[in-house]
Amino acid sequence: MRIVVLALNAVFDTGLATVLDAFRTAGELAGPHAPFELTLAGVRAEVRSAQGLGVPVVPVESCGVPDLVIVPAIGYKMPEPLAQALASEEVRDAGLALRRWAEQGVRIAAPCIGAFVLAETGLLDGHEATCTWWLTPMFRERHPHVGLDARRMVVQSGQFVTAGAALGHLDLALWLIRQSSPELAALVARYLIVDARPSQSAYVISDHLLHHDPLVAGFDRWAREHLAKRFSLEAAAGALATSKRTLARRMADTLGKTPVEHVQDLRIERAVHLLRTSDSSVERIAEQVGYKDGATLRSLLRKRLGKGVRELRNPSFAHTTAIKNGPEGPFR
């Protein structure tokens, strides 16, 4: 598989290195018949990373038609400087290259803020995507025709794949390797000691997003106070002096989810906190966060976080198990 990694000036150092290291590790583990051939390219002759390091690139014009293009994040974490960077001629030139490749059927992957660069081309319109969780209000405002689900870590839609924040670069790389060989991806994950991160939800700092809308912030406070009770959208809207439709719309605009989904996230968040800070039974914790029984809570934790109660009560459990199993795991 021929892969072009398209690096722009101010490329996020960790993201770029993560992508390159993951595929290099895969190549080393695969042996003489490595399935990946990487080319580091740019739309400028000289590229420097966000930390000022030189990035050795070849011109995109020399890359032909690869099988896959990866667009690592550029290193801007806040909306204003990011907006300025997205308006640059370099990003526009990168967009021309991406559209040309897309028309030729090339798959394009963009993790973290790289999803903004890809979305600027219009290629993601009508598709599902994910991106850096704390910039979701900005993404929705700039790209209303993209179906954004920032809770997910990796989203494939047609020929495009996007991934979540920062180390979502690694989740994306492993996902791409998995398409070629699930066994190789599992081995790379073991060598790099990567835990499964099926969702960004566990990492989202809700307060960072809530301040964008007072109504949404009010709903969050109300939901936290009534977490142990059966949820009623009508009761919530009444308490906030608004309509159910308005509340649902404002939640979607700010957080990209329904009121019910936000309540479920809060319940999971509270349950994890109680599992790690108390010796209460799972049944008791389930009752405290509004679930009818422990079995329901166990199922949701596994589905949403990819972890069981034992792992959440003792975070070192999964790491200790991995050490005992060794890097070879199922390939022994």
C-alpha cells in the first residue's frame, strides 16, 4: 500500500511522529514483505513542525496516485489562530491536492485538527466525521453539512476516515493497519502499549463546551442534580423554562448529542468516579446514577468505554495483564 503523509507547516509534532512510528513499527514486524510504503510530502518546499523542527518532504506533484493520504493535525489548539491558519494559501493549496486525489479515488484520512483541513475542501459535506472534541462548536459552525460525532474516536464515511484529538493519530494509524491485517495491528498495539479508546467521551471536559450556551449549561446542572431519578425531557425543559424542541436543538448545536445522550454520559462519568473512589457495590452505584440494576451498568460501561468493572476499579489491572501476557499475545 502506497501512503502519502501530507505535512503542512506547523504540523503537530506528536501526531506526525505517531503516524510515522506506527507504520514503521508495522513494517518492521511484518518482515521483508512489509505492506506499507510511506512518503512524506508537502505543498511547500520547506516544512517546519509546530516545535520548529524541519520536516523533510517531497513535492506532492511527485507522489502520483497513492492508495491512501494521511493529513496529520496542524498545531493550533484554539479557534482564533486555527481559523487564521485555515485561511492560509498553504491550506488552500493542500485542499487542491486533496480534491484531486479524492477525484482519483484515493482514500483520505485526517486525525484531530487534520479533519478541519480536510473539511475545508468540502469533501466531507454529506459525510460523517469526528474531530478534536474541544473544537466541535467551531467545526459545526464552519461545516454544517458534515455529520459530526465527536464522541467517536475513529469514523469512516465513504473514502474518508477521521479521528479524534491528539493521540487519535495513533488510533487512526492502528485502524488503517487493521484494514490490511488485524493481526498486525494487534501486534503493533501491544508493542506500543496502546489501550483501546473506542470513544472520546471519557476524555471530554464538558465545562469547556458548556460555556458556549447558557441553556445547555443550565441543563447540565439540572441533569447532575437529578441523575439518580428517571430522566424526563419534559421535566427538564419545564425546569429551564424552554421547550423540548429548543432544548434538543441547542444541545445538538453545542454538544452534538441529545439531552438523553448527555444524561447517559453523565451517568457513566459518575459511575466511573464512584467505582474508583468508593467500595460501593455495582448494584448500589447503578442505583445512585439512575440505572435499574448492575447488569445494565456493566453492559453500558463495556459498550461505551471498552472496559469492565474490574478494570475501572483497578486501572492497573489491564496493564498488569498485558505485562503477564507479553508482547506476543495471541501470536505465541
